[in-house]
Amino acid sequence: MALSPVSTEAEATVIVDNIADVITSSGGEVTGREEWGVKRLSYLVNSFQEGSYYKADISMDSSDVKELERTLNANQDVLVHLISKV
């Protein structure tokens, strides 16, 4: 996911922790987490050309993914996200 670049590092950590809490409260598990830093977006998103990228490896039931999508879409600091099934 890419977060707004105007968020401080502490704010970004809180946002990522809140998303991890949503995953664990629905019975999922965060197995890995990486901060990739600020990178250029492929296109403008909410007038931003850059975003702070984070990668999380998660394990959860497919029935709970819709709630995670809803949470990510509702958070204004999350510019873009991608959930893939492996």
C-alpha cells in the first residue's frame, strides 16, 4: 500500500498498526511487514506524485478480505493498495 507522503513516520506507523489490528481482529495474521520508503507513483493520486510504500504479508480467510478492502478504502491516508491471493 502507499500512504500519503505528508504523514510523518510516527503517523504512518500508527496507520499500519491500525490496519494490522483489523487483520488480527478478524482472525488473520500479519506474517511480515516492510517499509519500502517514499517512491514516485505511476499517476497522480489526490494530487500526490509520491507515496510512502509499505508491504505486509498476511494470512486471512477470503471471506474477511472484503472488510479489509472497506477499511483500506475508508482510510484517507491510504492512497492506493493491492491485495493479492497466493
